[in-house]
Amino acid sequence: MVNCRLDSSTRERVRRMREVERWVDGESSHSEEVAEHVAGCATCMAYEKRLRMLRAGVAAVVRTETIGDTRFPAFMEGIRRSRAQRSWWRLSWRVLSVSTVATLVLLAGSLYTYEYLNVPDPPVVESASTDIEDGAVTSYASDNGVTTVWVVSQDNDVW
Ligand SMILES: [Zn+2]
């Protein structure tokens, strides 16, 4: 079995690829010979598959992109509009990201200040209440700044 990757020089391989290309396009003068070779050569078979996919893709694109002369000005206008829109979006996104960064920097600064100012103070319980029916709340602040809150329910469960 002939394999171009293993058996051929670069020049020979290019010649065969051109041959395969012509064959795929239906322009080969000795298609039977090429067909026989492709069937037995993994390299050319892969190349043929790629070419056919490419041709099919191009054909599909050409089919969908074909525009009649009467619709052409509208089509161009559509392109121009979508392009303007796209650049507008890109600009606004850039402005947005700059302001977002500014906000984050400001936020980080204020958080830092907030933490710095509040950490030294021990928490103070100013008031305490409970939703438990018939529950009683008492709080007690010790001298070392630890505040304990009791919630005593009617059943004497302590929370
Ligand atoms: Zn080959």
C-alpha cells in the first residue's frame, strides 16, 4: 500500500495533493488512477476528506451569502449599521470596565478604613429581644468586654 507521508518526497507529495485536488474538483485527466491511489493512501484520503469538507463549506457560504442586486444597498447599510453598533458597544464596554475598576478601588479603600476604624472596639449589646413566646432576655457585659446574652424560655431552655 502506498502512503505519501511515508514513501514520498515533499515534491512528490505536493504533486499528488494537486492531483487529488483536481480529482475532487472533477478536473483530473486520470481520475481512476487517482481514485485507486486515494483508496490505498491514508494521507491522500485525509486530504480528500478535508478538501470535500472545505468545498462543501464554501458552497454553503456562497449559497447563503448570495445577494440580489436590488437588495445590495440595503445589505451594505446593514453591514455599516452593525459595524457602528459594534464599535459603540466596544467603547461603552471599555468605559464600563474603567469605571468598574475605579469603583472597586474606592470600595477597597473604604473597606480598609471601615475595618481599621471598627476592629479595636468590642461589640456592645445595646438591646436584646426575642421572638420566643414568654421568653425572657437578659444580657451581661463583663469587664473584659465579653457580652453574654441569655434567652430563657418558659420551659427553662437556655439559648
Ligand atoms: Zn497519497
